[in-house]
Amino acid sequence: MKHALLAAALALLLLTAFQPAARSWTPAERATLAALHIGRLDAPPADPSNAVADRPAAAALGRQLFFDARLSANDRVSCASCHAPERGFQDGRPLGEGLATGSRRTMPVPAASHASWFFWDGRKDSLWSQALGPLEDAAEHGANRVQLVRLLAEAYRPEYEALFGPLPPLAGLPAAAGPLGTPAERAAWARLPEAQQQAVDRAFANLGKAIAAYERTLMPGESRFDRYVAAVVGDRPADEAALSPAEVRGLRLFIGKAQCVSCHAGPLLTDQHFHNTGVPPRDPRRPDPGRSPAVARVLADPFNCLGRFSDAPPQHCEELRYIADDDPHLQAAFKTPGLRNVAERAPYMHAGQFATLEQVIAHYVSAPGAALGHSELARAGQRHAERAPIALGAAEAADLAAFLRSLSGPVCERGRPC
Amino acid sequence: MRRSTFLATAAALASAAYLTACGSPPRDLDLSLKHPSTQGLFVVTLEPPATGPVLDQIQTWQLHLADRDGAPVSQARILFSGGMPQHGHGFPTRPRVTREIRPGVYALEGVKFSMSGWWDMRFGLQAGERTDTAVFNVVLDDGRHRS
């Protein structure tokens, strides 16, 4: 009798150990997993503000511009300097390094086209408008728009004019001028007639539209996690070994009590929205206000969806027209980064505050109060009105970190081998 | 006076907090899209677009406002607030009631859900002398509406 009981217990143990992964997930969990699979990622949503967004000729021109270091004050900074293809289109540094050191972490480009708001604070509302920002930022490319339009005329005239029509006449334009540049460049800009300023602005905007068309071709490819999910959802055992037992335990935490999937949702593992999770500021004396001041900036931006250089009719600018401009939760809130290839791009957070994934997880467990605004996270032992603390033991944190390392995969450029 | 009462009600709506333990919505959540307003002055119906609630798309919903006898209530002033009670954040957009489409039917534009889970949609209602509030709950499961 005793032996029979032991045998039954052993049989049960063996059954559990060799149970196909698909059957270890509930139908609800399987639905959650399916929603994270890369196959759920559609083509980039249409950008009505950029008429050339999906023109191959625009992507080809944009690709050349993306890698051209002449788009800078010293001929040494291109978009690819920080968005390096060999590093998944980011730079691996805590803060961006162009002509000087920036104040935030370089964001990866692949699948950026799926966002509604750009930069960590969402101060731009299209990929093309985003591309214009670093070009004139003194710490990044340090270029000015007249210099850039001159470069278009000298190096890219046929390609540009085939897409956008004639470039503005260069006669009467100074070598360098722009509204955001050095005092001399600003003074030269102020001296230009308004019509000439607008003609330069239009060509400058078109430069951004070509770069955006190229960036729209960059998408993440399949990871081990995706192969595992395909097996689970398709009830196939073949690829269940794509994840180790520790990684599967980490995945269970990711969609369960670690609450990661609350914000890291969908096939890009981001809700594309802004959250204050109490990440400590790099400089405690000057905490970064994040999203809140960016709302006024994007509304006032001449290169926004409602501006004269946008190709969209106003009714297609719904994100801007219905922008959340009065939400106190947006103070010191930053955009949720997607987690595809996250293990390949330490350090983490909006200013590279954490060196490792383990430190990131430890932050969410300790849930410190925010230096500015209020953290959405609940702290252990504290009563929190809205949500439970993220309680993870050391072994669970290690499993979760292991799972995050399974999200790595190639970056694919549309039309090229991946 | 009436105006300040209305605004105070709207502010109370906006700052209302819930007590829930964890990530899944409460089991007894009222998911009805037609019910009397909080004080019973109106009957309010919230109508999603034909597609139902969809993640990551800006949608226009409709609010039907009627009196207790079912007669449409026109020229009402309607304020919206809402968000995810379990996450402590509002809508990613600022939805607004923009116009009265036909008597008693109002367009709520700019509605966007950025995450699956429990969202609340709260209305401050003012029609003539009458002010009231109405609250609806919507749960999105991986982009699908639970009802």
C-alpha cells in the first residue's frame, strides 16, 4: 500500500515534469502570450503627416541621410553615430554623445514608427518631426537648417527633387542660419525674409520625412521568446525548448505577479504611454520633469501634425487635438520603452541610471518614492490605493532577468535579408 | 452657484480613488452601459463605436442622455474624466464631449485605451437646474471588450 502510494506520487511528479508547456498555461494566459508575439505586429501605422512615409525612394534617400556625418557642425556626427546599426540602433551609453553629452539615454529606432509620441518625453508627434530635433541640438549634430538645405542641394538634389519638387533657391541664403543655433546663426536667420525662412523650413521638414521613411523600414525580428509562444499557442511541442525552465518561470512572473505586462504590453512590449515609476534622477538637484512640460512644447512645435509642413488634414491629427494636457500623473513621467532586445542595450532608464537588468528589477521591487511627481508603484508595507507592490524573491528576480534575455532577436530592414 | 457645484462634482469625480488589491478587475464590477445616473436624475447610455473598444486607436463614443421618463435631454453640459483605477493614471488622451449629434445624443471624441484591463469612464452632467454624475466601467482583455 505504501509502495503503491509512492509509485502514484512518482508518476504524478513525472507527468508534471514532462507536461508539454502548452498545457501548463491557462487559456487566459495563452491569450496574453499570443498578444505579445512578434507576429501580432502590423506594418507601421499610416502617418498622414508624411506623404512620402512609405515611398521606397524616400526610404533610400533617408538611408543615405541617416548615415551622412555631413549633417552636423563638425562633419563627424550622423544619426548612426548614436543610433548605431551594429548595436540595434542605439549607443550603449547612459547619455547620448554628439558634439557634447546630452541629458537623456539614446532610444532605439526599430519599430519607433509604431509610437504616437517621440523621445522619452513625447515632445514630438511624428517620426519625421523627431528626426529634425537632434540635427539642430547643440549637444547632438549641432547643425542649422540653412546648412542642411545647402547640403541637400549639393549632394542630394536629384533624389530630393524627384520626391519633393524644387529645392528653394540658395541665392541670398547665408552659409549658416537657423532659429535654434548659435547667436550668429539666429541673427542671420532673423534677417531672412519670412518667405525664405518658410522655404528653408519646408526643405528641412522634407529632410526629416525622408529619414523617417527609412526608419519606418526598421523592425525587430523573431526572438527565442516568440518561438516559444508560437509553440504554446499553436499547441506544438517543437519549440518549447526555446526557453529554459528558468526563462519560463520568468515569463510567468512577467505576465503575473511582477506586473510587467501592465505597461510592457503588445508585441513591442510597450503601451507607448508615459508613466512615473519613481526612477531616481541622474542629478538629484535637478529632477527631470519628463512629459509634463513636453505637452506645451509639442503643441507649439511648428513641425507638428497641425503645422504648415504637415501633409495631414487637421482631422487626422487626433493625437495632438486630444492630447492629455491636464493629467497630473504626467509629471516626471517617461515613455515606456519597448523590451525587444532589452538585454542588448544596457544601461537602462531615461538617463541610463541602472547598469543591469537586475538593478532595474530591484528598482521595481523596492519602489522608491518619486523625486518629482508621484510614482505609480506601490511600496511593500505601504497602503496604496490602486495597486499591489511587486514582491519578488531573489530567485524570482533572477528568473525574470533570465526571461528578459530571451527577448533578443535581429533587427530587420524591410527589403533586405534579415 | 450651480456652476461651482457642477465643477466641484466634476473635480470629485476626477479625484475619486478605489480600493482594490491587485491587477485583475474586481469581480463585482458593474459593466452595464445603460443605467441611471448616480442620483437618479437621468438615464445614461454609453455607446461604443461599432468596432467596440479597441486598443491603441482613437475612437468616438456616444453618450445618450435621457430623463427618467426616457425623453432625450438636449443642450446638456457634459464633462469627462476617467482612467485606470488600478494603475493610478488617466486616459492617454483627453477625451471631450464635443457636440450634440441629435437630441440627447452627444459625441465623446478622442477616446483611446492604451492598455488592456479595467478603465472607468466618468461623466459630470448638467442640464438646466439638474446636475448629476454617471460612471461606467469598461474592461479590455488583450484588445477585446469584456461584457
